[in-house]
Amino acid sequence: MTRLKDRVAIVTGGANGIGKATCKKFSGEGAKVIIWDLNEDGESLAKEIGGVFMKVNTSNYEEVESATTKVITDHGKIDILINNAGITRDSTLKKMTPEQWQQVIDVNLTGVFNCGKHVQQHMVEAGYGRIINTSSVVGIYGNFGQTNYVATKAGVIGMTKVWARELGRKGITSNAVAPGFIATDMVMAMPDNVIDMMKSKVPMAALGTPEDIANTYCFLASDEAGYINGATISVDGGMTV
């Protein structure tokens, strides 16, 4: 299929996990994929899919500005922005350090702002764009030991709604995806009893795959989703029912 034919797509955190699956999906659908990540594994992935790897720290405002300018110079446009990069630094409120708080805020929230801020102006000029932000089901219902992470993922949902209102009339849609328990390499390295516990919380009694999220991103990035704006789509096997 070529639902994204000739589109230029930036995928942050695209070197592994959900981001990697997204890059492969988008490339297969005809997009020129630009991988922004600090993990240099993105270089080999870019060669595999015929994309471009750029080592970018999305929490750095000036670095994102420079990288955005580079993409415009080289490719002439940015049609799609997937704000997928994120980290965790889990701890209870009692034990969480200011450093753990700030690290997660910097990447998961400020990083999304930085990318949206710099990319949207080029989308506005073109009169077209798809911005898709990665939230999480825990941003909807909370989770023990994740004050920092949950705050960012709830914040992403709010930010997405604001952008939908501000940019919709400019031809740009802004939506969020809230994954549930997804079988990334990191998750599957956990003990079997932990994985079984995760499955027990899901009505479908199974973990999702990175491809499940990539497929949702792809739909929202396509012309088929042209009238979806400001939505948060949970991809979680029914956890939030």
C-alpha cells in the first residue's frame, strides 16, 4: 500500500521499539522517513528502509530548530510529525528525586513542545500537516510509582487538544495515541510473572505489538483520517474500558 506516498515524516525515538516499527510501516507506505534519535542504531535502520537518520536531542530547543531547518532544506517540506520519543525514571513520590522528575519532563513533555513548535510553522506555510503525539493509558488513569511519567503523558493529551484548536483551521490535524502494554524488546525481557500480570489486566488477555501502534499512527497520518482532530485513541486491548 502507499497511503503515505511522497510524504516526508519525522519519527522521534525511531531507532527501536514502537518507533522502529513505525519507521518500517511508514516507509512501506511510501513515506520518506526521517529518524530523530540519540540511539545510533537508527543509522542502520535508516539504511534498511531508505530513510535518513539524524542524531537529535529533542529536549534541546536549539538542536530541534537546527534539525528542522535541515529537513526542510534537504526535503522541502515536513508532512508528518510523530512525537514518539520518551523515557521513564520510575519511583514513588516519596523517593522520586528532582533529577528523575526533570529528566522525564524534559524528554516526554518539553521535547514534544520543541518538535511541535518548530515543525508546525512549516506545516502552516504548506497548509497541510499531521501531528501525532504519543501519550499512554497511564496518562488517562494514572499508575503507581510514575508521578513524572504520568504527568507528562497527561500533559501530552492536553497539549494535543490545544494544537488541534489552534492548527486545525490551517489544515493541520493533531491527535494523540495512548498505548497500553506493548510487547517491545524491553518489556519482553521482563520476568514471565510480570508479563503475566500485565496480560491479566487486559480484557483481551494479551500484550499489544509495536506494529499495533505503528498501524494506528499510519492511519492518523493518512488522508483517511483527515477529519479526526484532537482525539486520543487508546490502543490497549480494552484496558481503559
